[in-house]
Amino acid sequence: MNKSVRGLASGQPAKAGALLEGRGLGKSYGSVSVLRGVDIAVRAGEVLAVLGENGAGKSTLMRILSGIIPQGEYEGSIVIDGAPAHFASLSASEEAGIVLVPQELHVIPHLSIAENMFASRLPGRFGLYDATAAVRMAREALEVFGLNVDPRARSAILTPSERRLIVLAAALHRSARVLILDEPTAAMTDVETDLLFEQLRLIRDAGVGIVHITHRLDELAQIADRILVLRNGVATGRFDSVPAKAELVQAMLGETLEVGAQREPSTPRSPRRAPVLQVRKLSVYVDGPQRRARATDVSLEVYPGEVVGLYGLVGAGRTELVRALFGAWRGPVIGECVIAGHRGVPRNTYEARRRGMSLLPEDRKSQGVMRGQSISNNMTASMLDDFSMFKFLIDIPRERRHVADMIAKLGVRPARPGISLNALSGGNQQKVLLARCLFKGLRILILDEPTLGVDIGARVDIYKEVQSIARERDVGVLIISSDIEEILAEADRVFVMYKSRIQGEFARGVTSHELLSAATGALHA
Amino acid sequence: MKSQELSSNAAVLTQPAAATGSKVLLIELMKSRAMALLLPSVILFFYFQVMSDGVFISSANASLLLRQTAAVAVVAAGVTVLIIMGEIDLSIGSTAFLAGLVAAECQMAGCGVAASVLAAIGTGVTIGLVQGIVVTRLSVPAFIVTLAGLLLWRGLGLAWTNAAAIGPVDADFANLTEGRMSSLMTFGLITAVVLLAAWSTYARYRSAKEHGAVSFGAAAAPLGLGVAAAGGLLWFYIGGGGVPNAILWIGTIAVLLDIILTRAKFGRQTFLVGSNSEAAVYAGINVRRTVLIGFVVMGAICGIAGTMLIARVGTSTADSGINLELTAIAAATIGGVSLRGGIGSVRGALLGAFLLATIDNGMSLLGVSSYAQNVVKALILVFAVGLDGYLTRRRSTR
């Protein structure tokens, strides 16, 4: 494991004082203050978890500490090893040993994995890029994570969570004294998370101070030494050990909240009703000479008025399956299915839309948000026909009323239909994108990781809306998730997918242990 | 007047809603952009006016300017639709040339004016359809397809006529843009403009009241614009020997395209596809069809522009419409249409077209060489886009 902690030996792990300290940090944009008087201290050899809803100021705080917001544009001071520090840029803070792994990754799919990992500091020889050295460095870094990929391969082959792992591996490969991870586990499966934490503990024990931003309360017991909670730009909680969840939630929300406990029992489904979605032995292949199967002989059905969970780890083939069902898969799809009374998979997404099907895609940024367009335009993108006269002119007042209703119903904040959607927090963006799925005549709603990177408050709003859509509008809902608590709390029935196959069907009341066993292949006799 | 136009530009992007804080901020920003463009324009206009001994702002010169700009203004409005969609058309000049040539040949063959114009539009639509199908079905980038079109359509026309000038066309044909409107028509048009502006003002007032935020300036903007337009028409009528027919072409196409972009389903989808076409696919939008329609609309407008070019000169010549696409794209860009897609308005593009034409016209009056004119236009283009980039950056750091 020496490789993972290269350059750390000089880090004096026994040091008691803070490695990195922020005093009275604040930041405002115009008249809007997003961070006020926050003190933060990271000691050598500890993991400081930073919690807070989206928009609480976590990312702003990290942007100050890492120099993205340069000296002079924030209030307060930064102290390193007891001496004041002034960072003019990200590279200045990296020089001081502070490494930030941002939440939004910029992995360029056409470049190789090695090139992406070391983009900002490519090894050179005689002024030319030294590809051999880059590949060797990448191998070293990846080995630490047990990632078995060829650094020379194009990054396009990586799944989103593998992309995060390569960026993390690259960050750990440089000599870091303080490592700041902005929601690294948001898109990770439990197995990947465990692997990451194992690495983080090693690094921590070598004397690095780690700042770990997260939404997941469960993982705190595993990794956090101390906890800082932010709410509305102010520090509202400091804990020197991991307290009860209720206490943390209270500090985050300012109110107690029973997570996933307020749902009425599922309505028994009538055996005489026809399923709204029926899939029989469906296989989904990647277009190409090898014909790799991403889903194999999948059979499942969803009845109107019920919420069905599709649980599995990232890479199990869930996303590929629902893309095929939605007409958004380019490769071959073989097998039978009946969707809203029509045979076969739709040939394209607007045929799916006409059948009354909508999909909330996994990747909010590239497949959901229409950048620069207003909340209103984003919300009604799928339902312009609902407001159109002669399918041509949009009835703007009617559209406006609908948008205002949905904003109020889902609690979108800020409640201003005219502002650009990308200015909202992740949770509020997701609410708007969910509203986009709810057009007139909806019969099947598929949600692919609906609460990824969404704060608890917004989650509750989203779950409430999804449940009411299923019950009141008699819509069949299929939720894909790798969040076990979400599946247990929301789904009436659960299918588990593992390595492209359906591994089992479970009724409500299944334990998390059973689900995880099925999803990791442990159930397979 | 220009600042009003630009700030109503902003309203298109943001939907006039009950937003207060962010809207004020946006208007502030748009104002500064408008101011930054407006101020040099005013100085330039003043300079032209003084240096040309008052010829620059005369109704005779304005009438000439309108007729000179008509074709550019029309295609700038058209290419705005494509650019917002995230596509581009480099074949505009060649398509307009071939369409105009077809109209001229029809005229020589003894066809009527209407038949000739329809033939030109038909040619444009066919070309748009062909280019659109190649772009959407074969997934060839529009840049490449229309770059090929730039060579192909003019090449076809030149090979057909051996680069000969075809003409002259009938006087009736030339009058399509060069003629003057009758008194009856002029006053009918003025009445229509004022009524439209009044109705629009009322509608805005009612909607603002519904949202509890009545702003006098925002509600009165269309009325001010309408009165200014009516005044301009009257000015032409009294001082310039009549209103040029070219206004009808520009006005009709601009109003139609503006309504389509801001009110119609197709226009909304244009913005959505241009902002994020993958997300548009997931929202169930038929992206291919939207893009195909965009190219067909562009083709039809090229057909109309070709007609206007022939009407203006009276014959089809080998260099008719040359560089038209570049002027149109420059005009749209100056008017705030983003080449990244998803942002822009017909109004902005028209403003850009007229700004470029005015500079052209003013410098010609002063006897500046056309080489130096190109230098000035280039600087304005870079200035406008650079300013846009600066303002976007300032906004995104928020």
C-alpha cells in the first residue's frame, strides 16, 4: 500500500494542531449571502464529514478552502500549519497540498484513462508528452483501487462510478496533505463505497486530513471521526463522534423527520387487471461485433397503481434495460414486451411518449437539464401538446398556470418559473425534471436513480409525489435505485438485477440483507 | 428604441413572469449589453449624419438602406432559427442564388410573377429538404452538409447558365421589393401596426396585473415600438416618395418567425433541442423532425431571399447572393444569437442586420473604401460577441 501514500511520509501524522483551518469564512453574491462566519478545522489523520442539504453552503466552503474562490472574494481567513495562507487559484492550494475532488467530474470520453487522470500535470520529456510514464503512473494509482482497467483505453468505456474512482485514484496519487472529497459516494454502490472507505482509512492513518462531504447518513459510522453540519450557510452542528441519525437530521433540517416512515401500506393489486408493462425474456445488446449483453432474458411486469423497485448495483444493466423499454437504446433488443397495450419496444422516445411512458434519466446534467432554459420551459418540454392549440400555438397562460401549480405542489425553490433551471440546487432541479415526466395520459413512469445527489428535504417531496401519482392517477411506477433504504421504503415489490439478469422478485417486507445478497450474487446457490 | 428591443429580447428568454430579484438583475445585464451596443451606434450615427451633411438620416437614404438590407435581414431571421437549434447553414447565399436563378429563368420563359416566385420558393424548400435529410438521417454535421451545399448549389446554377446573367425580369417582378406602396395600403399598414401594438400592450398589462406586478415600462414597450414604427412609415410616406415594398417582406417574415419562436410548439422545441438535444430526446421530442423542419423553413426563406435579390437588381448574375450566409450569421451573432444554441431571438438578429447595413451605408456615403468597411464590421462583430461572452461569464460566477 506504499504507493497510495506516496509523499506522505513527511506529513508528520502525530501533529495535534489543525493542518488546515478556516476562520469566520463567508461569501455573498450580491446581496445574497450563501456562507456566514463558518469555522472549520481539519486535523492530520482524521476524517471530517461535512453534512448539509443542497444549498447549505458545503460546496462554497470547499471552493474557498481550495482556492477556486480566490483570496479577496470571500470573508475570513485560511490558516495552514498556523500560518495564514492566501490562495489565488486552485493550483496554488494544490501546491500547499490541498487536493479537491469536485462533485461534478469532467472526464473527457475521447481521451484515454491515463490522460484524464493526469490532465493537469501530464508527465513530459523534452517538452513532449511522455505517454509511457503517464500509463505507468495510472497503473500504480489504479492498482490501489483494485480497478482492473487498461489506462490506455478510452474513458468512454467507464461507468459513471468508475469515472469517479479514476479521478479519486489520480488525486490520491499526488502528495496530498488535505484531501477534500465533494460527495464522492453519491453515485457509488455500497461495494464501491466500502472499497473507497478502506482506502480513505489507510490514507487517514498515514496522516492526511480528509474532508468528506456527503448526503448519506449511514456511512458516517464507517468513516467519520468528526462531523460539521451546515444549514443555510451557517454551522449548525459540530460532533466529535457520530451521534444518532435523528440528531443529525435535526441539525441539517432544523426539524425532526421520520425518513421513509410515513407511507400508507400498499394497496393489494387486483389479479384481474392487466399489467401496464409486461416484459418477457427481453435481452438488450450493445451494438457492435461482440454483441455484449447488458440485459439477459429479463422478465418483469408492472401493474397500474403500484410502485415497483428495480434494485441492483451500478453496472447490473438496469439503466440499459429501461433505456431499451423507452426506445432510447441504439443496439439490438430481442424478446417480447407489451407496453401500455402495444406490442414490442418503442422504436424511439417519442413513440414511447405517445404510449404514455416517461423516463426520468439517470444523468441529470447531460440527459435532463436543458441548460439556460427556464424552469418553465424545462418542465413543459415533454407536454407541449397538452397546451397547444391545433398542435401548433402554445397556450401560454395555460402553460403558466400548470407550471405554477406544479412548482407549488412539489415545493420547487426558488418558486420563479422564469429563472434558468441550472441555477437551482440538484434537488430542486430533480423536482422540475420529475414534473416534466408527469404529462397528461401518463401510464408508465420510470425513474432511474431519482434521488442521486438530492438532499433529504427534496427526497421526501419527490417520494410523496411519486406515491400520489401511482395511487391517484393509477400509473405504474418503476424505480431504479441502488439505495437500499429508498427501495425498501418506496417499493411495493422489488426485482433485483445482478450481472444483466433478474435475480429474484421480492414482496414488500423483504430485508435489506436479502436484497443485498441477491444483488451481489451471494443468493445464487 | 433599441434598448427596448433588446430588453424585450431578455423577456423572451426568461418568460415575463412574476420574478423580481433575478429579473431585475437580468434586465440590468441586458441593459448594459444594449447600452454597450447602443452607445457606439449612436456616436457612429451622429458622426455619419454630420459628415454626410444630413444625407444619412434622410428618408431617401433610409429607403435605399431598407431595400439594400431586405434580403440580408430576411435570411438573418431565418438562420436564427437554425442557430438556436444548434445547427448552421453555410449554403444560404448559394441556395438564394439558385432559387433566384430559377425565378429569373421562369421570367424569361414567360411565366407570371406569382409562378416565378413560387418556383423560387419551391427550389429553396427542395434544397432545405435535401440538406435536412442528409443531416438528420445520415448524421452528417450541418456544417459539412451546408459547406458542400455552398459549393454545390452555386456550381449547379453556374454550370446550367454557363455563368451568364439571366434577365431582365418584368417590372412587376422588380416592384416586389423596389416598388412603393399605395396610400391606401400605407395607411392600412399604419393602422394595423398601431392596433397590434395597442392589443399587445393591453395583453401584457392584463397578464402583469394577474401576477400582481404591473410595470409601466414593460407594458408600454410594445406601444412605444408600434408608435415609433408607425411614425417611421409616415416619415417614408411623406418625405421619401412612399413606403418601399421591401418593408412588407421583412415585416411579414420577421413577425411570422418571431411568433413561431416565442409562441409555437416548433419554436419552443427549437430552443429545447438547441440547449440539450440529448435531454430533448429523453423528453420525448422528435428531434430529427424538428431539425428537418428547421432546414425546410431555412430553404423557403432562402427562396424568398433569392426572389428579393433578383427583384432588386433586375437580373440574376453569377455573384448574386455571394457571402450572404456570412453576413446573416454575423448579423444574428451581433443580435445576441449564441452559436452554442438555445439562445437568441429574431428581433436581435434583425437589429444586428440593420446595424451592419447602416454602417455599410454610412461609410459608403462618406466614401470609405469597401476594404476598410470590412475592417470596421469585423471589429464590431468581435466586440459584440466578446461583450456577450464577458456578460455570460459575469452572470455564471453568480
